[in-house]
Amino acid sequence: MTDPQEPTDNKDMTRRRLIVAAGAAAAAVGIGGTVAATASADESHGTPGRGSSGSTSSSGSASGSHSGSGPGSGSGSEECYRLTSEAIEGPYYIDADKIRRNITEDREGIPMTLRLQVIDADTCTPLRKAAVDIWHCDALGIYSGYESASQGGGTPPTGPPPSGAPTGAPPSGGPGGGGGGGGHVEPTDDKRYLRGTWLTDQHGYVEFRTVFPGWYQGRAVHVHTKVHVGGKLTEAGYEGGHTCHTGQFYFDEKAVLASAAVAPYATNTTQRTTLTEDSLYDGSGATGGLLHLSYRKGHIARGVRAELTMGVDRSQTHDGTDAGGGPPTASPSAP
């Protein structure tokens, strides 16, 4: 059992700049020796580049976003993080009762390592012993616990894999046309694959082993997340405290199209919603949850490494009911 994390009240730490060493650490870690997170960052977020490697394909935004203010701003060696965008919880959340880092179980798909860092956006210091919760659908768009509700898209293929130009407007409702929008739906089965919770380390990092998510009608490819503080681990899971962040992570089109060319994703013939059409992604890059992805060019099936730094306000409660919507022209009700 882990003791609850105590709040940081040292006001002298406010706006302190955090020296970020995530790039060097990430470059040393790979998936089966085939993935190296060494791609340059998205300069629109002011994040120092990580270098580049000819054997690595990189997409998305780098972890975190530069505040552009305070001592050392613009030096390229110190950073502070904006608050990461809040999002709806969606209908398919199940309480944090699976304390584990490998959430794959028996699901087929492209191996993915998801490495996250949680930063207190007020003090700019890593948030240790925060419980990070993630859940997402499988390669065919099905959520565990809701297999009958999430129809997915695993029908026999009748044509080429989805292209980058889907037709029609994203519909409202849950996966496969079912679901209950943003409101919670009670589980319909006892499956729990692709769900898990783990505590951040002393540097605010947590890492999960999973598979690259698939897609279903109405939403771009995404992963749900919550960050809990002030609670503790028990035999029943993580209990107590409060949820200081509810969000979603996103994947850029280049990586999604690459995944659509390999099994089992290639059998998913469901109409796909692109990132720009998505009803919840706010278009703000890393701040909005856009992951930095690294994988071997032309060989995405060997594995993907996904990274992001989240800036949260640990004193606030964001349970997914106070989130703003995405693009104004899109429906806000899909999970």
C-alpha cells in the first residue's frame, strides 16, 4: 500500500523552471531494438529538438509546450508547461482497479510503449506518485467491458484500407453508432484489456505497454487518460483523492495511415474520422494531447514509441464533466 501524496505548498517554488532531460533518456530506450525516440520536435511549441536519425520516422508534437516567460525563457534548456487540455471522460471509463503497466492482455496489434510525464503546471516540478489511468479501444475499435456496445469495425474487408480522405461528417454517439456520448455507461462484460493504472516515479514519469489503438465511427484514433492525486493504492485498486486531469491523446494521420496497412488494422473497414475532423481534438498540438511518435520508417508493425508531457493543476478537480469541446463545426458528443 502506498501512502497518499501530500500537496506541494512551497510557494517559493512557483514558476520555477524545470530542466527537462526527457529527450536523452528516451533516446536510450526502444521497442525490441527497432524504435528510437530521436526525432526533432515541433518548433511551433518552442520545444528543443531531440536530434534525428535516418532510421526513425517521427510524427506528432514533442512532449510539452514552452511557456515563453520567466527566467531562462528561450534558452532551449529550461521549460515550463502549459495546462494540458481537459476532455470529456466518455462513456466507457471503469474505475482504476487494474494496477499494471502492461495492459495488452491478448489483444493483437502494433506494440506500443506510451511514456508520459506529469508536471505540476504551477510549480513546474514533476508530480510524483500521481496515479495515471489510461484506456482505449483495440485495433478493431472495441472497448473492453463494453464489447456489445462498441461494435468496432472488424468486418471482412471489401476494399482498400481507409484513406486520408474519409467521406461524410463524423456522427454523434459512441463506437459503432452506439454508446451514450459523454455520459457514463455501465459495463456490459467483465473484460478489462487495454486498461491500466500506474504511479508516476520521482521524476513524474510513467510508462505503459499496450498496442496502437484502432478507430471506430465518429472519432479519430485516441487514448483516454485521467490523473489522480491524493489517494492510495489498495487491494481493490487506487482509491481516494481526486482527479486533477481528464484528457485524451491523439495520433497524427501519417502514423494512422501506416497502421491501416498492416494486420489486424487492415481489416477495419469502418469509416475513419481524421484528426482535423475530430469532434474533441482542439488543434493545439501537444497541449491538446497530440503525441510525439517514433517508429522505424516503413516498418511500423515492429513497434511505436509515444511520448507526451502533461501539465496539470493538482489543486483542481477535472473529472471529465467540465471539458471544452473541439472544433466548433464538429459534434461534441462522441466519446
